[in-house]
Amino acid sequence: MSSKLNGMKKNLTNYGDNEFSIFLRKAFIKGLGYSDEMLEKPIIGITNTYSDYNPCHGNVSDLIKSVRSGILSSGAIPLEFPTITIHESFAHPTSMYLRNLMSIDTEEMLRAQPMDACVLIGGCDKTVPAQLMGGFSAELPIIQLVTGPMLTGSYNGERVGACTDCRRFWASYRAEEINLDEINKVNNQLVPTVGTCGVMGTASTMAILTEALGLMIPSGACAPAVSSERRRIAEKTGVESVKIAKLNYIPKNYITLKNFQNALVTLSAIGGSTNGLVHLTAIAGRLGYKIDLKKFDELTKNVPMIVDLKPSGVGFMEDLYNAGGVPRILHEIKDYLHLDALNVTGKKLGDLIKDSDKWQQNVIKTKDNPIFEKGSIAVLYGNLAPRSAIIKQSAASKDLLYHEGKAVVFKGLADLAKRIDSEDLNVDKDSVLVLQNIGPRTAPGMPEAGLIPIPKKLAKYGVKDMVRISDGRMSGTASGTIVLHVCPETDENQIFSIIQDGDLIRLDVVNRKLDLLVHTNEINKRLSKKQKKPSIQKRGYNKLFMEHVMQADDGVDFDFLI
């Protein structure tokens, strides 16, 4: 598996004279003080995804220092370079819209610049999937380092953290249970340190899945961003990056379908973000693997959910770290895993987790005493979801997992914002809220708007949950009876696009069904009157996105990148 290191001689700029290309490259890099002796060593790239717009990555500069120490101590040259960085709250129109752009940026920078391996540093929701997608496509030895979760804050003696508690307190404010002064005070406590959300949101999910997938050093996922252990993990990652460079240990040489199946099982066991399924599908596609959602449902339907973290439990990521982290989780669910799957260190999963259950703790439950009995994410089909839809049933209300109710339809985000809190809205607690046109293309970028707010006229009387359906996504930090990723999206979905207020909808999670209960003759009548939306002229990245983005069941990747 080894190959000759190329160092500075790799990926030469083409002037028609390779010797001149090397001469010129050395001349410029020597401007930074490098000697000829140093320039003969292998080169390890380090992605710098710091941004003042991205507090989740506020510790990147410190991590880079530690990674550099590990690389230098192992006899290689660390060279950092910037890439796009994406923060969920600061990305317009959505972070998902920019994920594929970041993957392209990462891939092309890995291809363009001389490096024998690369340490990918990321954290916030879409950065890790983007980096893995780009890294896989670049066919270079890569290893992932996450920025780590933030610590918890405190409000009136209660531990709080982004972003489950952001949503919980905001819902209380909308329901007039707390006032403006209180919501402003709690706002100061929700993000007390740099780092990613400290609950089982998308960032935490992707960190854990990356370790389960085998692209991270063991125990690399959960250490808090501001801990000394996070820096030690960074240093170890730097050391490991030199090893994979010397072996030319490219992901396609050891990441197989077994690794992805392990990650999918882990997703179910942790009660992870539904976004994790979309991202894993996209990542797998870069290696030529197809994540079949029916097979995913079959694979995970008996997997117990064992991690007691918000939003489906009560704990935070720092608790999970103290409980033993990912190795402890994988040890508990080892009967559902391929233990012969390889890790970036070259070791088998079974060997990495065999001694991970040595102390008592309460965060990671046993498979015989789970948080949720089995199958935290369910895949639905029916006339509303011919290709699929999903629901995080572990975070849903049990009494709503089978439900029939009349539809209250919103045609898009503007319509939702305009009418959701209107006193004239014809809605009751048994209604089914339907949000159209927030899929991959129509929003664009499939925004995390699937958590449709409870109408204020109901919220103030204590209604906490309702069945809600959309072709969009939901933050992993959220909870509720939320049907997501209706596929295909509205403009390609014959039935989902013609739902009207008052139509009866049936959700049957046990039987994996989602149906519009309207007579076929009426459906055909509506379809015959359906008007095609006029095409809108696009330019730049938006044009590229609109013409090439795929649906949720294909990972929302671009068709020319898989």
C-alpha cells in the first residue's frame, strides 16, 4: 500500500518544464524560511477553517498548533491552508446550500497543492461532511480532526446548551410562558464557550459517525473544544497523518461498505441527527457506495438507542466524553457491528473497543436498558413519499406515531412566516402542518425549517407537539413528531404538491406509511390543473446548484461529483 513520497514535487504547476516548476516553487516557499533539507521531507496539509463568523471553530488556531507539533515530531512539514468555512446560523440561504461548494473547494485545494496527506479540521454541521466528501474525491490520505463540543452554560441553576435549549426557551417565549427579559438573559448562557453544539445535534452526530466510520483516531470525537485533551487529540492526529502519508493510506483502500454500515448502526444507537443520514449518503457516494434507505431501515430497526443526550435524553456531550465516548458506545452495540472494519490507524474496530467498559456511568445505557427500544430513525413510504421520507421517532410523541388529521398547508417559508401565528388560521391540535417547497432546489438548499412552529394560538394553551411534514430538514438539536426529507421534493412530487387545506393525512410509523387519504379521481383532477412553475434565469453557483443537485435520498450531492 505504500508509495514514494512526492513532497514538494507533487502536483507541479505546468510550465512545460518540470525542473523549472520545482525550482520556482522552492524559491517562493523559501521566502517563509524553509531550507533545502526541510523541503525534502513529506508534506502534510492542514485545513484552516477558522472564521470570525464561525464560533464553532473558535479554537482552530490552537488545534493547528498542536497538529503541527505532532507532524514536526514525526519528521514531516506541516503546511496549513484556508478553505471555505460554514456556520449553520450565519449561512444564507442555508448551510446545506454551501456544503457541496465547500466539498469542491476542499477537493480542489487538496489536488492543487503539494501534500502527501491532509488533516481536515472542521466541526460545525456541514463542514465535516463537506471535508470528507472532498477528501474522498481527492484520493489523498486524510484524517479528520473535529473542533469538539462546547461546554454547558447555566440559567437559574439549570444546565443549558445550544441548541436544543435555544429552541426550548424560544418555544416557551412564543407560548408567553417567559417574557422578553428572561429570553434575553438565557440568550447569554446558551453558548458559553467556543465549540460545536453540546447536544446530539448534527455536529456531534457527524463527529461520532466519523469516528465510527474509521476516519478519526480512537476517542477523537467527544472531548470538549476547550479541554487540554482536545489539544492532545490534535497532536496525535498530526502524528497519525505522517503515518498514513508514508503508507499512502487512501480511504478507498480501507473504507468499505462495512464501515458505512457501522456508521449507520451508530447513527441509530446514538439517536443522532436525521441530517446524518443525508450526509452519510453523500459521503458514501464519493466512494461509489449507494445508501439504500430501505436497507438502512432494515439494518437499524432492531438497534437500541442507548445514548442519553438531548434532544432525546437529558445529557450533554461533555457527559458523553466522561462516560467513555465513542469506543464505549461501540462496545455496547458490538453485536450489530462489523468488528473487522479498519480504522485510519490500520487497526480493526474490534481491537479498538475491546477494553472500553471499565467503569460505571449513566450516560451510555446498556442494550438491554435503552433510552429508546429500537430504530431511532424510521423510513416512510406512501403516496406522499414515493421515494422516501424519514422521522426521528425517538424524539417524537408516542401518541402521534399513528395519527390521522386534516392538513394545514403552507406553500413555502414566506407563507409560513405570514400565516403561522394568525388568529384566523384554521388549525387545531389534531391538524397536520404541511410545509411545501423547502426541498433541495426550491428553498434552495433544503433549510432546517422542518420544525414548523406550533401556531401561537395553540402554543399559549399548552400544545407542545403536532405532526409536521415537509420536504426540508430539521436540526439534530430539535425534537417533535416531524416528518422530513419528503422525496422527491415538492416541484417533482405529484401528490405532495397538490395537498389542500382540510385533506386527511395518515401517519403510521409502525407500518412505515405516509399517505394522503384523498380519492384517486380527486387527485387526478388536481394534477390535471397543476401549472408548471416558470423557469427563472440563474447564474453562478446558484445555476450550478439548481441544475445538478440531487434529492435527499441521494445525499443532496451534485450529480457530477459522485
